[in-house]
Amino acid sequence: MSAFFATCPKGLEYLLRDELVALGADDVREALAGVHFSGTLETAYRACLWSRLASRVLMPLAEFDAATDDALYGGVQSIDWSKHLGPRATLAVDANSAQSKLTHSQFIAQRVKDAVVDQFRQRDGSRPDVDTDEPDVRINLRLRRDRATLSIDLAGAPLHRRGWRELQGEAPLKENLAAAMLLRARWPDIYAEGGALLDPMCGSGTLLIEGAWMAADVAPGLHREYYGFLGWAQHDIALWRGLLDEARQRAETGLRALRACFFGSDADARMVQTAKRNAQEAGVAGFLTLDKHDVTHVSPPPGVARGLVITNPPYGERLGDRGEMPRLYRTIGETLRERFAGWRAAVLAGDAELGQAIPLRAEKKYALYNGALETVLLIFELHARSETPREVKPLSEGAQMLRNRLEKNLRHLRKRLEREGIHCWRAYDQDLPEYAAAVDVYGDEGGTSWLHIQEYRAPAEIPVETARQRLREIVRVAGEVLGVPRDRIALKTRERGKGGSKYGQFDQRGEFVEVDEGSLRFLVNLTDYLDTGLFIDHRLVRAKVRELASGQRFLNLFAYTATASVYAAAGGARDTTSVDLSATYLDWASRNLALNGFTGGKHRLMQADAMAFLRQERDRYGLIYVDPPTFSNSKRAEDFDVQRDHVPLLLACGERLNRDGVIVFSNNFRRFKLDHEALAERFRIEDWSAPSIPFDFTRRSDIHGCWLLRLHTQEATGESPWGGTVNHVRNQGRR
């Protein structure tokens, strides 16, 4: 088994992860703009041949520190290059650098090439030549924070080059991005159900050809003549030929069964001809119908009742006049609404503003990158218009009061939310006693929002049916006021489950959505668990962790989904260690870290009981974050009660704290009382509970407590790292 890394455009990581799993890869985990996986050489060959989403497949050879020119050169020379290329072979080097002392990519690539060539010259006087177009071996050097990863590029050239494109338009859509659009829009399911594919602005035909190959099970790399491993010294020719034979057989079988259900048009006659020639090269011309007309004249083909309309309109960046773009996007939306009832539609908008010009409500939104341009993919379900509009039941007097309160909250909070760039926040918290629920908004920078509505216990004197009716009114009113459709609203009800659980059995959908907080990205699950994966009331605590983390070693106990570790890494922590007993949460934590580009040995994930870890750990940390549950009775660890056990927990943390370090301790037990007397001998303590409560939680200011602890051995300065002066804790009762 070997380790590999498949690169991809940002926004495609999770699709690529699922694709690689389907191709038989092991240990698959996503990172920023790529996916780590392991497997045999056959696994890597299959990824090169069959991945519709990857850009390159890299095989790492070594990882080493490279803060200087000499260290880089020496690290490259430590590899025996005769195992990878012959003395008369050709090579090329790609290099990129970020947050490192060596910054010039061309210089880095030159030094890597020098180290390889000098090794051959020193051995027998011969040397490989450079071929930047189609070398026998392409070497990739990635430098991050002075740490180099040196790899063989098995793809050799970007995998989005399928081998069929003879001609292209002025702003072509890359094939792997086209594949991502089709997968996000669920084209394989639509085709299996008998639907058609239509692109009203088809350009050079990329979406139609990619959709046809996908439906016909044609390997995306089957027409490529060049791969980076073909000249590699360890290339297994027999294995590769066998995979090609299998792919050819599958393509022949799939094309025989393919339906002629692909329709495209473009206002430019030259682009229609280009699409026809490209389709001919791809072997699918007989399945495509291509015509010249603009988007205002597009309509469903005769006899075709359903399918997917998918298109990539101009953005006004490289094509067209930006000022004319909103009108074009409005026209697209009006055409879809008036003529394509019963179809699904997918539009890759140049940005959120252009997407908002489409007069339709998107069911899904995905951030995708078309080259360097950040775009948004909008998915629409085009429902048939009812001739007799459904009568909307008027709101009850209580529901109208609820609506008024939500609208007031929104007016009060909106400007500050926009000014501070806050996308995850609390909109309502039992403001009206009759409507006992909390309404939380989870959103992203693209403008897509989800609601998480959590019911509180209704008073005993309230009839069950009355409570249920009020909960239905909360869902309706919150969705209308906050502009969120019902399918993006998650509701947690307080029905008794087995064993006396406060909440009944949750859905087990396994659906995660990406949200934005503090210019970072996190995965939340709104349906499967009591908590979502992101405690939004701790927003300010996480922000302060980021401020304190610079240059520190960071320990996160009871790490949950490691959101605090992401903040610490973003704040410049030297390394992070996240400890939790749950493998599920650690996997989630790994995905959160990778989503923000924090991977590798500097970011440890440890499955362990927190107290057991502290007893065994010997390292020291400059910043320790402790946010324990109220209680835990896991069979795999010691019973834990935050009130009973917080003193030994914090004293044990003190043993692992640097002399000038800081412990940030928080918990959500409302009746919690910090044992000041037991801790004051060891620590200087600051109660930071009140400042840590966000402005949208002022109605529930006791939702959590937060304290800052520093060892007495530190020289007292009277200054608090949170700002202001240190005030010793008030030994007051909390929730």
C-alpha cells in the first residue's frame, strides 16, 4: 500500500473523496484542494483513468524541512532517482510555495531539477534532459510553512484534459468542473429515470459531452495519449494495458446502450460547429442534437417531459459586458420558469450577485472555482405552476405576534451581522413564552442559509396538541421571515425517547453542510445529533482562542469537532492536538481541519479519555482549551461530572501548561459553580463569562460560563490577555 494525493479545484473535495472511495481507495480523507488516499499502484492507475474530478494524482516520495536553499537541495538528493527515471530520460518540475522562506516557485523548481540532474552526473557523468511538455517523469514540489513534500506526478498533465477537445471557446469550462456540476445536479439519477440533458448556452459542448460520457460509462481518461507514469521506471505496462482493455469494453457496452437525449444550442454559430467537432472527437456526436439560437428561444425538445437544464453563462469577467449580465441571468430564470416545469436546472453563476438576478429560488447552492474565479452553482427544482393557487392559511393572533417579534429581531441584528460578517447566529430564543423554541441560522458567504429549530419543554399545563401547533407555526413563520425553504429547516422536538431521552430518535441522514464563521469553514449536521457540530454561542470564545494561539502549542480537550483547533491553527499556533473519545467526532474534526487547509503531522487527533490523556502526556502547551460536557458515562472512560470533577481536571491541565501559558475553560452547565478556593492556590483566575456571550444571545446570557486560568508562577502584570485588567472569579452559581 502506498500513499497518494489527488488534487482538484477548491469546492470539489468531498465529491472527489466519494469518487475515490468508489474506485477502491483506502484511508480517504479530504484536504484543501485535494484528497489524500492510499492503495496499490492499480488504485492510482484507476484514479488517473477514471476520476472525473481530479486534476492530478501525486505519489509522495519524501517530506522534509526546506527552510533554505541547501536544505531543499539536500532533501531532493536524499532520494535515489535511478529508481524513477533513467539517465537519458526527460523530466520536468512543478513547484509552488506558501508561507515559507523560499518563495520563488521558478527558483525552487530549478533547484529541484539541479539536485536530480547532479545526482546522475555525479554517478556516471550522464544526465536527464528537461521536457516541459510531455516529460518521462514530472516531479511536483509543494512547500508549505518551510516543509516540502516531493512527489511524482502520475497524471503528467492535468486530468481535465480528456483528449477529445479539438477547439474551444474564449472562456472554456474545464471538464472536471463540468463533471462536478453534473454530479451536484444529480444527472446520473436523472438519466437513469429517463430524463434528458439540455444546455441552452453550450459553447464548445463541454457539459453535454461530459454528461454523455458519464451516462455511457466512458472512462474520462480513455482518449488521453499521455500520462506521467508512462515513462516512469516503475511503470507496470501489463497492469495498465489490462485497465485500458477493461475501460474500452465498458465504453463499448455503454455507448451501445446510450440514449440520444442530449440537446444543446448557442447564439454563436461558430460555437455550435465547435461543439459538433468536439462531440465527433469524443465519439458521441450521434447522441447530440445541436442548434443555433439564443437562450430566449430554448424550449424542451418535442416529446421530452423531464430532464436537466444545465449551463455555464458568461460572467462578464472575460466575456461580455458585466453591466448586461444581470439582464441575461433574469432571462435565463424567466425561460426556465415559463417553459421547463417538471425539470431540474443548474446554473453556474459568476458570483452571488448574478445568481440573485435569477428570479427563482435555489434549492441548493455550492461554491465552485472556475479557474481563479469563485462561482456559485445554483440548483433549481422547476415545479409546475398551479392554475389555482393554494390558499395560504392566515396566521393566528399568536403566530402574527411571533412574526412581528422575528422581524423586529432581524431588523435589530441585520446591520451588525453584515458589518461583522456573521453567518451563524441565533435569531430567536423563546422571546415569547408561548413559542418555546430556539431558532438558529447557519449560513455561508454565498448567502445560503439553513435553520435549526430546537424545542424547549412546554409548561405542563399546555395541551400537547397546542404545543405541536405552536411549533408548526414557529417553523412556518421562521422560514418566511428568514427566507429559508422548508427543506432547509431542521426541527428537533422534545419527545421522550427510549430510556428517558429528552429528544426522540433523530434522523440518520449523514448530510453535512458547509457554513462560514470567522472567515473559516465548518461542517455542520443539522439532523442526526442533538448538537450540530458548531456551538454558535462560543463564537467569541473561539475568536479569542485564535488571538491567544500565535506561536503556541495548542491542546484541545473534549475537542468534539475541533472547531477551536481550527481557530487556533488559523491564529498561527505552532501545532494543535485535539483529544476526544469519539471516533465519529474525530473524523468530523479531521474534515474540519482539512476543509481549512490544516493537515499533516502538526495537527494531531487523539482518541482518548481527557483525564487519561493528561496522565500519560509529557508535552507542555502554551494554550489549553477545555470545554467538557456536563456529564459523561461512557463505557470506554471514567465517569465524568463537570461540577464534581472540574478541579482535578484543571489541576491536571496545569501540569501540562507552560509557565506563561493560558487555560481557557468553559462549560454549558447553568448551575455550575467554579471551586475558586480549590483552584486559587495554583491559578490566577479571570471570569470572562459575560464578555464571551455574543450579542445575539443576550436573552440567554447564562448559556455558558468561561474562565481564564494562568499559573501563579507567571510574573503578574495586572494585564489580561483578553484585554483589560484581571478580576478574580466571582464564586457565583451558574446554570
